[in-house]
Amino acid sequence: MAELTREEQEAVAIGDYKYGFHDEVTSVFDMRRGLDEAVVREISAHKNEPEWMTEFRVKSYQHFLKRPLPQWGADLGTIDFDNIYYYLKPVEQQAKTWDDLPPGMRETWDKLGIPEAEKKYLAGVGAQYESEVVYHNLQEDLAKQGVVFLDMDSGLREHEDLVRQYFGTIIPYNDNKFAALNSAVWSGGSFIYVPPGVKVELPLQAYFRINAENMGQFERTLIIVDKDAYVHYVEGCTAPIYSTDSLHSAVVEIHVAEGGRCRYTTIQNWSTNVYNLVTKRAVAERNATMEWVDGNLGSQITMKYPAVILNGEGARGEVLSIAFAGKGQHQDAGGKITHAAPNTSSVITSKSISKDGGRSSYRGLLQVNEGAVGSKSKVVCDALIIDEDSRTDTYPYINIDENDVEIGHEATVSKIGEEQLFYLMSRGLSEEEASAMIVSGFVEPITKELPLEYAVELNRLIQLQMEGSVG
Amino acid sequence: MPDLIIRNLHASIDGAEILKGVDLELSKGEVHAIMGPNGSGKSTLAHVLMGHPAYEVTDGEVVFQGEQVLELEPDERARLGLFLAFQYPSSIPGVTVANFLRLAVNAQRRGADGEENPIRIPEFRGMLQENMDALKIDRSMTSRYLNDGFSGGEKKRMEMLQMAMLRPQIAILDETDSGLDIDALRIVSDGVNRLVGPEMGALVITHYSRLLKYIQPHHIHVLVDGRIVRSAGPELADELEREGYAPYGVQEAAV
């Protein structure tokens, strides 16, 4: 991977990344840099957590210490764990309206240009859709139906039994080094519960923003979709450009009960000084459906492989992954599916783009357990390389322990052809426009799966990434 | 002064000289045909005029309405009013015909200072439907991906649709007749004839004279070994049909 000098990073920031500003919000409570058991206990104490959670954190911290860095995937040896702030509390209490936020922070949300819908969510109230504040109405309506949509800390306070039943069961604290770290110092994230039969028609949204330098953000999300229920959860993320690194390490656990369906969409646009090391896993019970739509455009290094365990007969899992690796970026992304029950089906579709020396890797695991008869799976990974300096790799791991299955795997690598560019340019499109058009066509099989607003946003981010890449 | 002037044009690819001094003048309202045997440089001429990066121009100039064309990128040439109908158009998977055409039309409408002047959607839709009807193109084609899985005939019609939408001043048609049956040939020819006039001239490149039964050229030029060896009126087509390129020292079956 190409190393960037400080000047180059800033040039990249000015040229391509429009969310690289930060505001001067002073936190009301912050931990010292670095991590030890006292910090872990202090976070828990500060949050007035039940003892089982404190013990869970400490146990996780001890595992984090013992666990070596992964020796595969991207190079993580450059992370300076002692230089990171593990907990920063920006405001005394959750605001009920945008106006209750400190002016600097309020301005950030405005400047981010996040749709009104998302802003209103962060104030814990509602969001506007078209000309109506539909989210607010919906939320009241959904709350009456028993839907819970809270930040994770409130979720723990208000629904401790439910949290305790699932928390850390889908992704155990010792799953990997970064899951252990998150389990030790987690803060924030979403807690969602959708009762049986309730269909949440509009997406629930979360937006993650890092503001401080050397920040570690460790949100923790737990989504429980009960029988025959449906929810679509969307997350977005950005951060300021700094010359030193920040760390984002989330854990997302999802349980989809019989006949339920959950779709989880990420449009990740971290600045290029963020390490994005996230563990996401879902369990789908009988006839349930889990879909991950995972867009990785930002960050310095991303390692993320959303997983589905197909645990009940007839369960369906899908991973749609887009990775865009520009200058100085390494996107190591993909998906994991485990067929643990008969007649389960899965699809992994991965599209990666590498440009300006960027590196993208598809890393996937397809596991079919013995007894998962009649399982069907299809894996398609396509890579597009914009220029000679860039790189793409494919690591498709497939373990099949059952004979009666149907498995398909296809992989392609292509380059933007001179003839395609010439053809489009001969119609008046500039080289940048022509390249961007080819790229947006390349990812179209995934963008067409997104609600229109997010498809537009994703295309816009791809256009921004393509700008300045040629000429 | 003619709209397009080609003077002593030399061009090579991978070090091999293909065009060895081409001279030609063409104005709006005129149809010129370039005929020649395989390998004579016809397609090279078309690509060099549009600015294909694989070709190196080693001598000569191309002037379009007073502007030096050879300095310009293909998109700048397009915005000036040049158009190339490709013999083998590229396919662009994932990009619909409608979306592509709208962006191309908007690129064409952009001001010299780069200022956008996007076409209004209803106007675009009307223009698109009118041109598709004229070219007998099924409307469902707008939601297909550009040239992706198109038959040979569909690709040629798509080239004609683009020409009609972009309204060039000079259209270069590179072997647009190759691989077409008579019906398709007629549709393509109608597409060209509909636009040729005070607003547009055409340079029709073809190996066979049959296209010239449908598109009447004012002038025919014979290109052999990178040079125009003969220019005459439309009657030259009959002569070439009878005698082939043998009189020019080329052993090839009759055209």
C-alpha cells in the first residue's frame, strides 16, 4: 500500500473528501489516552452499568491483551493503541432537539448535509420524509406497536433482560481481537427490537461521526427482529481529516427470528486516517432472511466481512458488498455465510474498485455444515481496476461438508478499457465523467438494491472518488 | 471556407504509418464517401479525426471551422460538433441508454466556460421518443444497458439514435453498413438522410458501394494505402462496383 505523507493526506482531504472538517466541541468527560483495566472499569462505572456488564468488559479486556493482531488481511501493525482516546463524552445528556446541542456540534450536523431525517433521529425525535415529518409519526406509531429504537446504553438500562439474553452471544467477546476490544470499551450504537409481525416500512437510520483526533469509536449494535417482523437499518459514517489516526471498531449482532427479515445497509465514508475494523454477524432462524448491503468508500484500512449464520431450515442470507479503494486505502472486505440447516440459500455479490494505487481485496468464507442438505449458494466477485498502480486480490474460502448442495462461484477482474473511454468521450463526456459512468454502471447491480436516496448518495460519493483521478 | 479541412494528414499506430498524407475538405450539407479496400486506412482516418489515443499524428493538420482539431481531446471535438458512428461500439454494462443519452446531451449543451445547462426532462423525453420513432427503435430499449447484448443491427441503430440526439455538424460513419441486412440498412440510411442538410454534413466510410444506393454522396474518394488516390462524383460508385479496386493495384474481389 502506498504510504501518504502528511501533505499528501491533506491534499487528498481538500481535493476529494468533503467531510474532513472538525468542530471545537469540548467534551464534558474524557478518559486519558491509552487503555488499562482501570479505564475499562471507569467507563462502566461512569455509565452505572450492572455488574455483569462490568465483568463482561473486564473479561473482554483481558482477552484483548492476550490476543495477537490478525496475521492476515491488512497491515494493522501501525495502530498505536496507547495514543487513542477510548471514551469521550461530548455532552452531558442526550438532546431532545437539535437546538439543545452545543452550537459547534449543531453546525457539524448541518454542514454534513445529512438529510433532515437523520438529524432528527439524532435528536431522538423524528425525521422528515418528503414534506412530512414521517419519522416522528412513525416512531410514535411504532412505539405503540412495541418497536424499540434506542442507543445501546439506554437499551441496556431499559431492556436489560433482553440485552442480557443476546449481548455477546452472536459475536462472543473472544471472537477476534477487535471484537474483544469493542466488548471492553463499547459505548453507543443502536438497540432495536421489532415485535412479532411488525413491519417497519421506512428505514431506521443511524449516523456515526468522529470529531476528535486520535478518537476510538466503539459503538455496539444489537438488533432483534422477532417472528415475521421486518426492519431496514441504515448507517452512515464520516470523520475529520487528521494527520494521525483514529480507530473505529464496532460490533453488530443481529438475531432474526422465524420468518423475519432484516436488511442492514452501511454507507461508510470515513476519512482516510481512520482504521475501520468491524465485526458484523447475524443469525437467521427458520425461513428468516438477513441481508447485508455494505458500502465501503472511506477509511485508511477497512477489514469487515458481514456474516450470516443460516440456523434454521429455509433461511436466506445475502451480502452485497461494494468497496472503493483510492489513494492510500486498503479495503479488505467481503462476506461470510454459514449454512447450518437444510434448504438454506445464500448469495454473496462483491464489487470492488481500485484506483490511484488503492488496494481492494475480496475475502469471503462460504461454509456448508454436514446435514445442511439442499443448500444453495452463489458467490460473485467482480473487481475493476482503474489504473496500473492499483491492486485487487480475491480470497474466496469455501468449505463444504455436505454432498447434496448447489454452489456457484464466479470471479472477474476488469480494467476500464481504452475503447470504452474513447467511445464515451466521443459523445462529449470528459474523461472523468466517462470513467465515473463506467464505474457507476459496474456497481449498478448493488445500487439498484438501495432505496433511491441512498443509491443517489452512493453514486455521488463514487463520483467524488473518481474526480481528480485522471488528467 | 469549408467547415472541415484535412491537410496532409499522417498518422501511425505502434510505429507503423497508416495514413500517408490525406487531404479532404467537407462542409455541412455535403455527403462525402470514402471507399477503399481492407487495410487502406479508412477506419484509421475515422479514429484519428475523433482523437483515438492509440494513434499518433505525425504530420498535417485538421481544421474545423477555424479551430485546430488535433490539439483537442475527443470530448472537446464532440462538443465542437464532430461525431463518429462506430463500426464496433463498446458496451457499457449497468448504464441505461436513457441515462447515457441524457448525460451526453447535457455534456453537449455545456457552455464553453463549463457552465451546465441541463436539458429539462420532459423536453429530453419528447426528443428521445421522436427520434426513436423515426428510427423504428422500440421504446423499451431506453431501459437496456448501453449496447450490452445488442444485436449488430441494434448497435447500428443506437449509433444513429445518438447522432440524432447530439445533432453534430459533421458526422463520420465508420462502416456503418457492415453486417446489416437490407431493412436495417434502409433504416440507418434514413437516419442519416434525415439529418444531412444545412445543419449537418457526413463523411461515410464504406467498403461496399451498396450503402451508397441509399445514402447519395456528392463526392466519392478512393483511399488506397493511406492516400486518397482518386476523387470524383457519385458515378464513381458504379465504376467501383464493376471493376473493384484492381485499377488501383489492389487484388481483391469486386465490391
